[in-house]
Amino acid sequence: MLEVKNVSKSFGGVKAIQDVSLTANKGDIIGIIGPNGAGKTTLFNVITGVYKADNGNVILDGKEITKMEQHMITREGIGRTFQNIRLFKGLTVLENAMCAFDPLSKYSIFDGLIPTPRRLAEEKRGREICEHYLNVVGMLQHKNERPENLPYGLQRKLEIARALTCHPKVLLLDEPAAGLNPTEVKELTELIGRLCEDIGFAILLIEHRLELVMGISHRIHVLNFGKQIAEGTPDEIKENPDVIKAYLGEGEIKC
Amino acid sequence: MQFYISILTFTLISVIAVTGIYVLTGLTGMFSLGQAAFMAIGAYVSGYLVVKLGVPFVLAAIIAVIISVMVGYIVGLPTVRLRRDYISLVTLGFGEAITALLNQAQSITGGALGFSGIPKITTLPLALISAIACIVLISFLKNSKYGRQCIAARSDELAAKTMGINVPQIKMIAFLISVAVTSYAGVLYAFFTTYVDPGIFGWKKSAEWVIMVFFGGVNSLTGSIIGTVILTALPEVLRFAADYRTVFYAVLVLIIINFKPTGLFGEYELSLVNLLKRLSGKKEERANA
């Protein structure tokens, strides 16, 4: 479904990612791990169009999306969450989710100034979709609260609900467990597994908590200094000498 | 009496202009220092049409607003793609260019002497109805998908794009609505004072409006309106203290910005529902205590 082919991106002299490729099919959970600065988030930014790739292609369902505008890429079916939570301040939880529905909402600026029946019907449809997804992540009871007043774990879940409202074919999760306590991590792991089964999209997951990645990923890609150093099932990755070297360093093993 | 009616009408015209600024600065987070130029376009075009060409007032008002929106579209095309501070620069330049143009084109606008002989059509009821209509329309807009997308784009542009929001387009819509409302305020202004000159439509006017929005509460439409009423009426009421009123104005603004950076109202919207909620909330607090 999603194909990333030999993508490279440099910032000045820094080669943030070089020649990275991956494929994700429906129902896959693909883990992406690597030390800090390995280029994981850059890869996400290239896929979602925040940065344009220097070389290589990103293809979604056979359609080239490499050079498309960010908002068009989202409408093609790529949703994401952010490493540093980026919710909209000044809007409630429900309205945050509604923002992801609004670009597809079918009413004109005229209906925007006057509440016509068409507008009311579309707003109702949007509200129902958003309430459904808030329910899926288990935070429907918070829908009228302000996200900035919620605990970190719920903010992360709201980001996922908001990304789901875009009806993605591929969902990119950028460190969804960062800053969560063990209970919240467990809940999140269950949620990700459940989403993948129920909704049936592909998930790309960047995560530092190895127990989470190893536990739910079907395949794992390892990046280091912008290069892909390994790819395989969680068990293969655990045994891979290159990965161990990248994570633990080398030469000190004798002691 | 005439004096107070006149102050009231001026205040209402300012309220209309500020609802336009609210859409731009409050909802979308764009700072324009050239919005007064659109008021000038509204005032001059409608005045010219009525005085020189004998067009009926209503038609002239509509044409003036349409022309302003067309000019706004051209100015907006590059502007909406810029970062916040650059938007202020571009609109400042545009506003000053319009003022200069009005000064130079003497044969049409009367130059620095101003354009006079406009019939007095704007009355207090007309200004009042217009103000209420603008407030109602804009408050509906705030709660629509457009309002939400504006707030999303203001709050986090990158995240907004990632949610599929076409940010430049949303900014353009907000800008054009703001232009339409501001130029309509210009029409009312011209037909109230019966005389316009380029001097009053400079960047100072635009900056004053931005101050009013911030004073009342940048995230609250009703707050912005009340801020406008206070800051427009105050200098008039304080006329007896002629020399000190600017000082008073400045001190008041500084106090608010210092002690309540989100403005008088913050995010609170004055409405019957919210008022009732507030009252019942207080009762509950008391009951709990």
C-alpha cells in the first residue's frame, strides 16, 4: 500500500536520511527504531510532505505523492501524530477532532456565515464521526474539555483520534509512548493493536521503548545516521549484530 | 444630544471594522497594518459613485465592497503564504501606497484636501443594524468549519496542514471576509461624515484596531467589541481633559496588556448561555463550600 523507495534528504551538508526504502501493506505494523538523530522523524516528514525528498519516491496505492502539497497528501490517506504533541489550543477536544473532518465537510462560505440546513446536517455528520473516533480511543467523556487541561496520556490519545478522523490508509505514529507512565503505555499498546485489527490500515511506528515496538510490530526497520542498517522481524532484529553495535557501541563487550 | 448620537454612530462603525479585524487577527492570527486602506477604498469608491456618477447608495455600497475584495484578493495572493511578521510588513506597505495614491490622484479624489459633498445617509439605526448583522454573521462564522480551521491554522500551522487543512486558502478566506467587512465600515463612515481625506486611513488607524482587539480579548468576539466600545468612546467622553486623554488611553492599554495578556475577556464569549452557566457554576461553588 505505502511504498517508500530509496528516499534521501539532506539539510546542507547533513544527510538526514539516505536511500531509505520500506513498504507497508494493509494490516501491517512497521516499527522504526534507531538512536537519536537517526532520521526517523525526518522520514515521517518526507512521507507527509513537510519536507520534499531530494531523491526517491513515496507511493501510496500506486499513486506518486512525493511532490504533493502537505494537505493533499493527508487527503490521499496519510494521517500522523507528532513527537511533541501538537494539538490546537483554543479549541475543545471535540473541535480538535472536527478540524480533521472540516476540510472534507461539504458546505460553502455562504453556509459558513448563516446556519443553513446543509451546514447543520454536515456539522452533525462530522460530530458523529468524531465522537465515534473519540469513543474508539476511549475519551468521549472528555469531549467538551480543553486539551491543554488533560493529562499527557489523554493528549496523546486525542492526537490519535484526530489522525483517525482523516480516514487514513496509513497511520504514522511518532513516539506515541513518549512521556507516558507504564499503565498508559500498556493501554496505548492495546489501542494500537486493536486499531490495526479493527480499522485495518497500515501503521508506521517510531518508538524508543523497545518493549512496545518489539511487542506489536510485525516488521522493524532500524536507522542509524540516516541509513537503514537492518530490517526484519522483531526476533531477527534482536539478534542482529549491527543493531546491537548501533545501540550499545562496540569494543567494550569483553568485560 | 446630537453629540452623543454622533459618538455612538462612530463607535458602531468602529465596531463593524473591528469585527473584520477580529476575523483576521483574532481567529487567524494575521496582523495587518493596512486594513484601514480597505476602509479608504470602501469610502472613496462608494462616495465617488454616488457623487460623481449618481449611482444609488445601496448599489454603490455593494460595488465598493466588491472592488475592495478584488483588491484584497490581489494583495492576499502573496501575503497569505508569508510568515506572520512579513504579513504586517506587506500590508503596511500596501496601506501607505493606497494613502499616497489618494493624495496624488487629485483630479479624482481631491488629493490631500479630501473628497467632500457626500450626502449624509448613514444614520444611527443604519449603523446599529449593520453592526448587529456583522456581529451575528461573524459569530456564526466563528462556530463553523471555517472558524475552526482558522483557529487551527493560527494555533499550529504545521499540524493544521497535516490534518488536511489548506492553510493558504483558509487564510485567504479570512482575509477577504475581513476586507469586505472593513470596506463596508468605510462606506458607512463616508456617508456619515460626508467628507473623507486620505490622512485618516493611515497605518495608525489599522494599528488602533489591532490594539482594540487585543484590549478586549483576542480570542473573544464579544470581548473585541467591548474593547472597541470602551476605547472609541473613552477619548470622546474624556474631551474635557483634552491634554491628558492620550495618556489615559495609553495607561489603560498598558495595564490590560500587563495584567491580562489575553485581553479583558480572554476566551470568554458574552452570551446568554455562558452567562447562565457562569451563574449556576457560582451557585454550585457556593453550595459545595
